[in-house]
Amino acid sequence: MALPGELELGALGDWARVAARLSAGPAPTAAHRPVWRAALALAARTALLAVLPFFVLIRASVLLYSRYHWPTWAALAGGAALTLVVVTLYASWLSRRLTGQFRFRLVVRRVALPLVLAYCVYCLVYVSSLNAKSEGVRGYYTSLHPLLRMALATWILVDQDIVITDLARRPEDYAAMGLPRNDASLHYRQADGYVHAADLRTAGRGGVKSRLVQAYFWATGFDTLRHVGSADHLHVELPMR
């Protein structure tokens, strides 16, 4: 038979456990978790998946060119091949979700390969007049190094207000701009036949947007420099190997 003191101690212990549960509140459930966190996580995953093919295409091409010294077109082909794998996986997953079948070869031939090839051709040959300061600048677009063209055209997809202010130059152009001659300028045609630098307008675009542009080109493997010269602009270049 329990003694009165033991009963009192037991009752106090039970009350302490009940009080602790009440103060802790109900156990968290999915309904109590913040909705904004789930929405933010979903948006982040979606953005990452959307950006990945473009990042792989440009970063892999620049890496093969700059670090492993692949020829220009071989480096671009290597980056495109890796992008083809990514796009194929995306399209195959979507096909399986919609049809229940995993048609890898069919997706490669009819979806992924045409998409990657069409995108590369578009980036290499076209720039809108809205994104070039003048028709002269636009006319020099195909003289720009192919990997820099790919990077510029890709950024234009998300920043349609960006303006290319200068591409190719001659030594006498520096005197015309009131600047000292720069014999090491990558705005000249280099030994491989391409111009390796482009200038982008920063005036009137805000510091945050200019920093984002600079961060993008840095992340994809290009050198950048913000300087004034004849006008405030962002200089982007693909260094010679």
C-alpha cells in the first residue's frame, strides 16, 4: 500500500508532466509549418533546374577552352554535349511523367538535340538592334569570340535592356576617344581571328543590376572590369590562353 508521501510525490510528478505538455503547445504538423518556406524552396529548385542547362553550356565550354586548351569549336561542342545530356534527362523525365514511358533515344533525336543546336546557332549569329548601341556594333557581332557570344546572348534572355556599346577596335580608335593607345587590348582581332572583349552599358541601370551582370560573367568564367574610359561601362573579356 502506497504511503501518503509517495502518493503526493506521484501526483506532483503527473502534474509537472501535464503542465510541460500544455506549455509546449500542440505538436507541429505539416499544416502548422510556414507556407512561405515551402513556396520559397519550390521556387529555388525550379530556378536552379531552369538555369542549369545554360550554365553548363557556357561554363563547361569556357573551362574546356581556358583550362584544358581545347580549340574554340571543340570546346563549344563539348559544352553543348554536356548540355544535351541535361536537356535529355529533363525531357525524358517529363515524358515518363506524361506517358509512363522512358523514351531516351527518341527524346534525344526529336527534342534535346534540335533544341540545343537551335539555341547555339541563335546565340552565335543573332543580336537584336535593341541590344547594340549602333548598327556598327551589331555588324561586328560575329567577329566576337563564339564563347563570349554565347554568354552575351544568354544573359540577354533575362536582361533585355542590356546594351553592347563596343566590340572591335583599331589602334587609332583610342586616340579618337581621347584615350592612350592600348597595344594589349582584347578589343583588337587576336591571332585566332576573333575579338575577345565587349563593353556593356552601365549608365542608368543601377548598381545592383550592374553587379548582377558582373557576377554572371565571373561565374561563367570571364574576366570583368568596371571602368570609365570614354563612358561608364562594364568591360567583359575572354583572356587569351
